[in-house]
Amino acid sequence: MIFNSLEFFIFLFIVYILYWFVFKKSLKAQNILILLASYTFYAWWDWRFLSLILLSTIVDYFVAKKIDSNTIQSKRKLWLWVSVFFNVGLLGFFKYYNFFVDSWIDMFSVFGYTIKSTWTLRIILPVGISFYTFQTMSYSFDVYYKKLKPTTDFLSFATFVSFFPQLVAGPIERASNLLSQILKKRVFSYDQAVGGLKLILWGLFKKVVIADSLGPIVDDIFSNYSQYPASTLILGVTLFSFQVYGDFSGYSDIAIGTAKLFGVELKSNFKFPQFSRNVAEYWQRWHVSLSTWFRHYVYIPLGGSRVSKLKSVRNICIIFLISGFWHGANWTFVFWGAFHALAFIPVFLMGRNTIYKDSVVGENTFLPSLTEIGQVLLTFSIVTFSRIFFRSESITDAFKFIKKIVTNFSYETYNHPMGYRMIDYYVLIVLFILYEYSIRKDERSPFKFKYKAIRFVAYALVILGMLLFYDSSMDRSFIYFQF
């Protein structure tokens, strides 16, 4: 079941009616409903993998209690490692087993030894496993660091782990935010519900109109890069930047908006990263929940920036390499992570990694300065270049893609693989950028206009856009489902 499907909205409507009109008076009944709805939502893909979610839930629920009940530090740490080894082991087997086997075989082949791939297994990657394993681990970490007390309510904890709006692609929530809300009675708020519907609408627009419409173009260019000139390759990776942003931030908006319908506030996951002025600011605005997870549970425990510059650089490299590997079992993602580390380190060494933490481009004026425009364009170019590795099927393809851009530059007008006018897509991207710039100060209010007439025009244009660009023949799945 995916957010941009009819069955999801039928499912959402039924759960919403039961939640607020049938089980409104009982917090326990509401949590049971959400838990059952979440398991149903996940089982829509493959019911067999529900056992993994349940197992991860049970392990971290009891591990946290063991950590809290022990006063001896060595035993507390031992139980924490139980959580880490279990969740990383679960993730490693289903996501990385074949990658390590194939890499081992390839390594021996370099030295002239041929090993038959008898150890490779036909393993299906469970949807969302990278997200819910990190979410349950964060709970054990927080209990270990004494940032929260473990709950004795298993039902609420299970609901926290499997909360369907953010189950398969985040945001990766911490118990201090999501579990604390699940444990408390929720009260219906009209403004909150309306805000949720607005986010859902905007998320659907970004998914259907931006991501899905650009998908065929990007797929065509990356699949046939050897047949296209450099100008087309640059166009392809640029459009992929907008595709992956529309796809993933669109999912996050729908997730946050859906949670609002049930009286729950999730953390923001995207804060207009396309307007970042350096790579450090980009990572403060892109996939925020993952970035903060790595900062709190890996970077800071390694010493963060409190250690020497050399060790801080080491820590940055570790974070980005792990982040790249988290995204997928392919060396392309490792290279992508390494590239971002190399782009981040100079910003860090110059002490400019936090200067834009609490500001946006054009902070006190509507129009950005020429300096800011230059910074944004440079950062966007760096990030977009890195996505050649992110999108390519292999390292070989990525470097061939880059080589053709650098050594065989030429210009040629690109024609849409389905025969549509490309000018429509260029205009769409420009209008999308301008609109997002106008709302850049508040990522949770995409239709915040002073006059009702302007709001209704915006609603009408968004809905019209979805009707015009919707194509049932396209692949409508979300990119980050594969991670």
C-alpha cells in the first residue's frame, strides 16, 4: 500500500473514522487500532515480514528494561550491544548479505581465483527495515544514556515502532517525541487536521507532479547514457535531483500530514535543502531525521568536534561512509557518501559548518543577495554531481557517465521518451522553485497565504497539476522504499 494510491485513502478514511468517532474515549483502544492498522498497512506488501518488526519490537522493549534495571555499567553496555548486534545483524543479513558475498568473490577474482557464487541467497529486502531498526535502536540508546525511562506499556511501544504514517520511509522518530505522544491522550484539533490535509496535498503534488513526471526522463537518460551527449547527461542528473527531492520530501510531507490527522506531530524531515548555501547547511536540511540520528548516536559518541581536528575529520568520514552504506548495498552509495565527506570537510575546517543553522537564504529580504545566489547554485551543483553515483547502477557506469560529461561535451536538444514537450517540464521546475522559495521559512505550512482567495487559487492549481500530470502507467512507488 503506497500513499499515492486509492486503497491507501480508503484505508486512511476508515481508520480515521474509527479512531475519532468509535474509539475516541479510550486511549488504549486508539493505540490498539493504530497498531492493527499499522500491521495491516505493512502486511499489504508482504505479511511474512511482520515477524521482523514484532521481533525487533520485543527485543528492544526488554533490552531497554534490562539496561534501566542494571546499575553496573558493564552490564548496561552489554545489553546495549545486544540491541545493536540484533538490529544491525537483522539489517545486515537482509540488506547486505549478498553484497558482501559478491564483493568477496570479486576480490578473489582480482588475484586470478574464480569462486562460484554458491553462497548467494535469494533474499527479499523487507520494506522499511532500515528505518524501523534505527528507530528501535534509538530507544535503547536513549535509555542507556539516561535520556528517558523505559516504558512498561508494551502496546504503546509496539505502536511507536510500527506507526504506519512513517513506518516504511521515515522520518526516523525518537521515543522522546513519538512515544511520549502515543502514551498520552490525544485531543482532536481542527487546525491540526486541516494542517495535516494541506501537507498531504502538497506532498502528493511533489510526488505526482514533480517526481513521477520526471521519472521516465531520468530513467531514459541514465539507462542510455552512452547514446546521449554531455548536455543531456547534465540535464538527466539535474532532473534527478528534483525527482528524488520531490519523491522523498513528498513522502515525508504525507507522513507528517497523516500523523497530524491522528493528533500526532512528527519531526520535520526536509527544510528546503535546495536553498542551502553550503554542504553543511544542506545536511541540516536534507533527511534531517537520519542526519540527527547519526550525529547523536555515532558522531557525538566518537567525540564529535570536541576532539582534535584530525579526529573530528575522521569522525566526519565515518559518518558519511556509514550514511552512504545505509542507503544501499552497492559501492555507488559508498562513493556517494565519501564524496559528501570530501565536500563537507573544507566547510568544517573553515568553521562554516554551523553559520547557517538558524537562518534561511534571503532571511531579512524577499530576494536573496548575489552572493547567496552564487552559494546556492554552487551547493546545488556539488550535491547534484554526487547524485551521479547515487543513481548509477554501478561504479563503472558512474565514472563512464562523468567521463562523457568531461571529455565529450556537446549540446543536443533532448526529446521526451514519450513524446511530450520538454518545455512544459522546464517551466514546471522553475515555478516549483519559485513557489518553494516563497514558503522557505516554514516547511510545515505550504499554503500559508494571508488572503483566502490566493489560498484557493493555490489549491486549485495544485489539484489541476496532479490531474494533468498523473499517469497510471508510471511506476508510482517511492524511491526510498528500496532503502
